[in-house]
Amino acid sequence: PLEFLEKPVQEAARGFITQAPATIAAGTQLGHYQVIHALGSGGMGDVYLAQDTRLRRKVALKMLKRDLVLHERSLQRFQNEAQTVSALNHPNIVTLYEFAHANGFHFIVTEFVEGRTVRDELRNGRLQLGRAVDISIQIACALEAAHSSGIIHRDIKPDNVIVRTDALVKVLDFGIAKLAEPPTGELGEGAATPPISHTRPGTVVGTAKYMSPEQARGTAVDARSDIFSLGTVIYEMVTGRAPFDGETESDVLAEILKGEPPPLAEVAPEVPGELERIVTKAMRKDRSQRHQTMTELLGDLQSFKGDMQFQAKLQQSALAGVPRDSAKQEAGFSAVWKKLGIFAAALTVALLVIGYFGFGTRRRSTSMDSPRTLAVLPFRNVRHDPQTDFLGFSLADAVITKLGYLNAVTVRPSSSVEKYRDAEVDVRKAAKDLKVSTLLTGSFLKDGNDLRITAQLVDVNSDKMLWQDTINLNYDKLLTAQDRVAQEIIRGLELKLTPAEAKRLRPDQPINRAAYEYYLRGVDLYSLGDYATAINMLEKSASLEPNYGPTWAHLGRAYTTNASLQFGGRDEYRRAQAAYEKALALDPALAEPRIYMANLLTDTGRVEQAVPLLRAALDSSPNDAEAHWELGYAYRFGGMLNESVREGERAR
């Protein structure tokens, strides 16, 4: 008895359990399954390869460890695994056949997947980028299916992902997954991510290196925990090292809760910036800042893969001979521009000509299902004051830009309406020329510090005035004019906006009055072809208000056009690209800097960088004619002529 009391309790308790051998011998018969050999071991059970003697197929048997059999909670969790996995039917999730009990063993029978785990693959170092992305997409597909059934995995790690010999990925081991309770509303009304049922507060379940912060704390988790874990796995696949590490499990958990992993750009500089953005977002400690659903993360990964495939296609196209690395670009920059400078100038003229004629003659249905067509004509200066003439075109351009983010209305670009500057307009004739059903016309009068804008929104087909009003405002509040006119157009056309569209139409940030006036003058001068003076105005605006994104976008365009027409100027092209990057850093949702920079990238032999920019611009502004035109232009340089024609027709 004394000897018994001196033993650790768990060790003593094991003495009362009838033990089977530590491993099950080959040839052992468990029901109609005959064990072949051990495959591996996990936290809850050992896995064996076996032969199903009834159906004559190989299967995997996962055994609950004998020293856990007496723990009802462990046994219940094991049974939950069987129920959980059996509810899922997806090509990227291991297929469960049955939950069985034989000879004192409880075990799950699943398909036998012949291949290597991602952990095995990582023993040879980081994975090739394409392979890592393909594996990531398949894992995301599996988890998307699980989440849609209310199931969270909670133990995504390289060991639980196996890649078959035919490259099909299977996600294994839902052993610690839980069936979700009814939605609690934690994510907000209408959220698509189901919350998981609660483990006891303070209970930490999972594998330390791949846990989400909320999992590491032992608090309630939801589907966004799997998003974090998948982010850590992607990080490890492309770098060859786990993002969080430490000498002990406690050290690892502390890093997850408080530390940040080394940026991908430092650990693996060759990894594209877009993938770094995706992984960084997935691994945000605040889950409200991560991708909110696995579907969202999957979409980002698939889009990135599409861009990779496009770049690969380019390498086989006519552009394959154009230098792409930075050293070759620097050496060949001048030569490229000697060949392309004339064409770039011709493109500028072509865009203006096409814009002048209203982007072609595409027919549009008049059904209510089709987007409304709208042209915003330049406002007429009642006093014909040369000092304020710039407002006529630039204010119209600002309204056009605002409305360009809407799906429910197709707005003619500024280049289409420029010819109506300071002109007496026949509304019906202008609408016919521009092929629109709705027209906004107006005038303005500046008197001292007062500005009065009169505008009319006309449905040309019905000859109906949809909205008419006079807006009186202080000249210092000039920025608000475009917002008010845009909102009145939306009300007049009875447009229904998505939340994203409504967000884009919120009033712009406050801006210094002088800076905004310089900005408007620069936009107006650019449209008149006075690029040098436009640059001067926009530079003044940027110096007074350096945090207004549209100024940098238009400044970059002015640099680009001025340089291309003068056939040279590497420094000016660099300034242009820096201006575009500044605009996007200030406001990543802006479409204009993406469109303008894409033209520069295409003309300097970097089509593979131009196309993703244009796709992003079209995501936010799907009806932007210039974005479609530039995408067609980029496809042409990439030798993708069918795609080029398609985008050109779309632009028209």
C-alpha cells in the first residue's frame, strides 16, 4: 500500500487498466478489418493501415488510446469526430466509413489516402509558390464546406493535410472539431460565419504553433479561428518556417498573443506582395480585421492564382522576350521607350478621339433590369469669367468619378462630354450623340465667396424632369458640391446602392480650399492638353494637402502623358509611378491610380503587373470604360488578342 501511495496518481491508475500492447500487431483482426501496419500517432489516437476484408479495400483505422477509454469526455469527443466527419461530403475532406468497436478498441474507419502530409513535404524546405497556393486553395475549399455545415476544424496544421500522388489535397483529423450551436449574432446580423459551441472557458484545445489568439486564450472561437490557422500554414509553406515559435508551448502561445511574425518580405523576398497581403490579413490578431469568412479568403487565393496563371501565359506569349527583372528593366528602359514612345502618344490621342465620339455605338436594352445610362455635361459659367471657367469641366469630372463606382448606372467618361464645354446644349441631341437615357446639365455662378450651382436631371426618353435644384454654398465648401450633386442624382434615378457603393459615396475627407482649387484647375488643364501647367497646379495642390489621394493620381497621369509625348524622361516616369503608389497608399479603394498606372506599366513592358491592377479597378468600378480599354490594351501587348478585342468591345 505504501508503495502504491508513493506513485503518481495517473501511473498508479494505469495499473488497474487491462492494457493492450503499445502497438497493434500486423495481422490482428478487428471485426472485419485486418491490421497491416502502424501509420502514425496523434494526440488522441494511433492510426493503422488495415484491409477491409468485406469490401476488399485498404482503410485507415484511428484508435482511441487505451488509457483514455475510461475518460467519458475523451470517448465522447472521439464519437463526435465520427459524427462530425460523417456529416461532410467533399473531395478535399477525408471520407469516413464508420465508427466501430471491437476487441475492446474504439476506432474510426476512413478512406486510406496514399500520399505525403504537408509536414513531410516541408522537411525538404519551403514549397514552390505555385504548389503552396494550390494546396492552400484546396484546404480553403474543404474548410468552406465544413463551415457551411456549422463545423470548425480547430486543428489546421501541416500534419493534418495530406497531398495525394495526383495532387488532390485531403484535410484530416476533425478530432477536436465541435458541432456549432445556432448562430449567436457575434459576427453581426446576416453574417455568414457560424460560431462554434463553447469549450469550457480557459480550456486550450489544438496545436500551439497554429492556434488563433482566441484559441490560445481558451475563449470561444468561430470560423475565423480556422482562417488564422490556415494563414499560419500558408506562411510556413512559402517560407519553410512557422510564423510563431518558442522553446516551450507557453513561449509559443505568448508569441501568438503578443508578438508578430517576421514579414514575408523579409523571410521570403520572392513572395509577391499580394500573397503577403492575403496572409497578413488572415493572421490579424483581431479577428474582426481578418477575412470574415473562408469564402472571402478562398476568393483572394483564387484571384491570386489567376494572376499567377496569367503571368505564366505571358511568358509564352509575344512578350516573353521583354526584360522583366529590375536590372534588365533598368538597362532596357530607354530602348523600350524608343520603340513604344510613339505608340504611347498615339494611344493618348486615340483615347481622346474615342472618348470624343462617346465610346462607340453599343446598343443597350431599355428594360428596367439594365443599368441606367447617364451623361454629366460640363457646368456652364454664367458670367464667362476666365478665372472660374475651370469649375465647369472639373466639377462635372468630380461627379462622374463619384458615380463611376456604381453598378446600377453607366456613366459616360469625362472624355466623352468634354466637347460640350461652354456650349449651348440641345438636350435631346446631346443624349442621342452620347447614347444615354438620362442627362445632367447645369450652370454655376461665383460671386465673391458665394457659389451658386443650378442643376437639372432629365429623363430624355420620357421628357421628364427627375430633379432640379439650386445649391448655394460657401466657396470654402467647394468639395461638398460634388457630393450633393451625386446624391441628388442617385435619389432622382431611385438607385439602390450596395453597402460598398454607399461607403464609396460618403463625403470626401476635408481638404484645404486652396489645395482643392489647384486640384480642380489641374484636372481642367489636363483635359485641355496643357500638361505642363496641369503638373504645376497639381504639384501645388499636393504640397498644400499631401494626403488627398485623387491629386496624386492625376499628378501621376500628367507626368506620364507629358513624358510620353516628349519621348523620354525616365525620371518623370519614376515620379509618375511614385505618385500612383502614393495615391493608393492614401486610399486603396481608388480606381483611377490603378487605371493610370496600368497604362504606364503596359508601355514599359510590365503587363503582368498592369493586369492585376486593372482587375482590381474593375472590381470597384465595373462600368469604367477606360479601365476596360486599358485592360484590352494590356492584353494586346501580352499577345492575348481575343481577350483584347473582348475588352475593347466592352469599353465601347
